[in-house]
Amino acid sequence: KKPGQYLNQELNSVVKKDAEVKTVLIYPDLYEVGFPNIGLQILYHFGNSLDWALCERAFAPDNDARELIIKKKKTLFSLETNTPVSLFDIIGFTLQSELTYTTLLDIIRLSGLPLYSEDRKDPFPLVIAGGPGAFNPSPLSPFIDVFVVGDGEEAFLTLLEVIREAKKERLSKRELLDEIEKRVEGAYIPSRYKEIFDKKGFLREIIRIDGMEKKKTKRALLPSISNYELPVMQLVPNVQVVHEKAQVEIARGCRSGCRFCQAGFIYRPTREQFERITYEKAIETLENTGFEELGFVSLSTSDYSALDSLLETLVPYCEERRVSISLPSLRMDNFTKELALKIAHLRRTGITFAPEAGSERLRRAINKKLDDKAIDNAFQILFSSGWQKVKLYFMIGLPTETDEDIDGIADIMYRALRAAKENLPARMFSRVSIGASISTFVPKAHTPFQWEMQIRFDEALRKRQYLLGKLKKRQFKINFHNPRMAEVEGLISRGDARVATLIEKASEMGAIFDGWKEKFNYDIWWEVAGNYFDHYLRERREDEVLPWSVIDSLVSEDYLKKEKEKAYLAKETVRCFETCRSCGVCSDGICVRTAR
């Protein structure tokens, strides 16, 4: 299927004959999912910008190609030069979703390498992983040589330099890991730690086994995202992928502080790209790729301080070339008529908002800072500007949620429908579509809700049926994420090193591509994990040792605990730009983002 996903010679791909340091970057999913990942493209650009280094890519083969590789006794190869993955110096995985972990293990097997780090005696290839998943390294700790936690740009370049020197000096694997731990910011070496459990199976402590002083690994933090060149020679795929667009990162981090959002905590503080650089890179990227869509990358696009003036200059350029602009993560409370009209000039693919919760009380509890008046105002602006499609994101199972909060989800949907009817002519109203994507809340590490319980399948199903009973209009398009998939995600994301065995067994039994609902097989996970779900999805005590406590996200635990207390009081915390919240990320009262 889609043989183009295994071919090379994509537009703007880089092919080098040889280099001192060779890296293969792998997104542990199919080409069509992993290809657009902006982090992968940034590192690909950085690695190939060095005369003495090369970067290639690989993805998980689909089932038919996988069977062919096994049948012909081949191993997984890179896209650019068909080089076996095992022949690279660095195999770098990006961990964007816990549901890719079984596929990651399958990729290591297909590469012909031992699965466990301790069985890979030679220093190369070194198996490295980064991305959001690295903030809880425990579930993959036996398989990964090095986790790089936090912003990857500087860490990756330093890592390449360390590898270059290590090859010249012919360092052993132990000596190489010593150098990486010493010199690479955010580097965590899992083989040097051991988890100790009590008789009841609870994690008691995490010890350092090599005699060195135990310290938390601080995440790598870039004070500014303007210090490095954004990739403008972005890759253009050979086959259709999930997001086909030119991408420009306009900001990293988010100032909102939503208590459920891991990204909002692990990417603090907010750092913006200069407007001039954003404009120039957007134009260059569009010219170099021919994409028909431009996407701004950030956690909250409408928070970008120069958005209005940026669109003022970009819209005429894009309109002339029939290029659409996608604005993900728009906030309803700062959605304006001017913004709606500016992007209405381009192709209308619909607007997406994320109220997250149905009631004002619950939104205060999760620190969403969005009242009903702002929601209604956003709907009025949207439909009075001629838009006919809106998609809303909600979660069920949030801490303190009741059925009244579920009622609020339905109420928001009906209010959107009323606003459409009031503001659109009858012929346009007949084509109105109001979508809702509803997922089950998964408590994540390094957030105020990291100690919370995750609801189970039966309760998620009850909430789903309760909500569906209240939504009876044909204009409503409801999509529920599979709560069984959420259970597996929660099992892994909240897991310790014992979960590694479960991931390994599930992968061996065929549970790969777990992020695809048509490929996901919960029966395998139930057979492998069983009652482990109860242990890992339960509520945690605040004095309990957490598997991810070896990682310092720079946000203090005391701050997270205070935020949890405020959630139960339904008290909000102000945004970063309004006042310092003393979360611990910024030193001496000066926010790092001011170094933009």
C-alpha cells in the first residue's frame, strides 16, 4: 500500500554520500503520520546543515511491507539512501504519543538490533529518544540508551559533537554515556537508575546504581526560539499525509496554564518568534515547497502578540496565490471580528475551538479562563462573518466533573446552533456543521492533575451515552475517542519501569499501531496488563514517589500541588503575561521569554 512512502527523492530531501556522524531520525508510526512532524523536520535541517554530519529518516512500515521485510530476511532501512538503520551512529526516536511505544519496539526488532540497551554492547548505534514522552522515561527505560528531555535544538547539536569526538577517541559505550550525561543538557541515562518497590508493589524510591550523586535531570530550555534558523526547505511528501502544509513555529509554550495540559507545563515559558522572521520564513517556505496551505505552529495561535499585523501582510500574498492559512488552537475569549474576516478571504475549512469543559465552574477548575459570555460572543463573530463550520474539543472525566458539566457540553452545542441560525441566511444555515470531538481525560506527568485518578471504560461509556441522549440535531457531528485507547495511554504515561515488560509483551503479540483505531486491539492489552490497569490508573498520594520524579520539568512540585488545591476550589490562576506565577521556571523574577 502506498509504495511512495518507502521511496526517496522527496522534494527538498538531503542526500549525502558520507559523513563523520550519521543519524537516522524515526517517528514510530506510518510515514503519513510522522512525516509532517515539525520537530523531526527541524532536527533533520540542523543535522544536515553540518558539513561533517548527515541526517536521514525512517518510519514504521505498514503491515504488508513489514511482512515482506521479515519474509526476505531484510532489516529496516532509511528513506534517503536505503541504508540499514543499524548502520547509523544515532537512532533517534521522537515520542509524541504513548500509543506509539509498541511500534517503537517493533522498529528496533526490524532493525536487527537487541531490544534491551544492556544487550547492545557496542557504543553505536546509540538509541536515543526525545519529545513529550521523555518526561516520563520509565516505561521505555530498558530499551533506550539516552533520553533527551526538553528543547532539542542545542542538545542535538551538542550530542552530534560528542559523538564525533567519541568516534575519534574510540570511547567505550560507558565512556560515551559519561560524556553525554556531562555535556548534553537534558540527557537522562536510564541504565544508571533503578526503581525500588515495597512489598505491596508501590514505588518506594529511585536510586542511582553507579555510585554517583543522584540528581534530577533538568530539561533542556532554549531562552529564545529566534537563535536558530527555521527550516525553509521543508520536505514535500511523495504520498498524501495527514497534514500537508508549510509550517512556521510562531511561539513555543503557552501562557494559559490549563491544569490538564502537559504541553503547557513542560514547554514553559512562552517564547515568541519575531514577526519579521515569521513573515520571511513563511514566504520562503511556501516558495520552496509549493504547499497550498500555511500552518502556524504554537500551542495557542491567537496569543501570538503580532498575529494581527502578521496576517495583515501575509493574507494578500496568500490570497493572490490561493494559499489557505490554518490557525490551530484559537482561543474563544480573544477571537475577534477582524481575525474572522481576515482569514475568511481564504479558503474556508472551518474554525476549531477548544472549550474543553461544559460549565464555567469546571472551566475554572481546570484554569481554562473562559466564561459563557466569551463563548457566545465567539459564536456570534464566527457565524456573522459567514463561517458555516465549527469544531469544538471537549474532555470527559476531568477532576470534579459531574453530570451537570456534561449537560453544559450539550448546551454549548445548542448555543452554537442558535448563533448560526440567527446570523446566517437560510440557504447557508442548511449547510451548517457543528462538530464535537470528545476525548477521555488522561492525567499526565508534571501537571497539577498528575496525582488524579483516570476514569475507566464503563464510566466513560456512561458519560458518552448520557451526552448523546441530549444531542438530537442533524447538524451535530460527534466524534468520541476510544476510551479503551485512553486506558492504554494512561497505563503507559503513568507507568514505571515494570510497564516496559507489558509494552514488550503487547508488541510481541501484535499490538502495534495502537494510535490507529482500526488497528488497535484492546484484547491484547487486557491479556498482557489485566489488573495492572487498576494500579496505574488509580489516584496517587501527594507524598507518593512518582516514576517521573527523576525528571525536573523546572516547574516546582509545590506549585503543582497549589494548583491542584485551587482546582478543587474552582479558583483560577492568572496568565503568565499578566503576572509571575512563581512556578519555578523563570529565575530572579525575570521570565525567560523576555529574551525573545
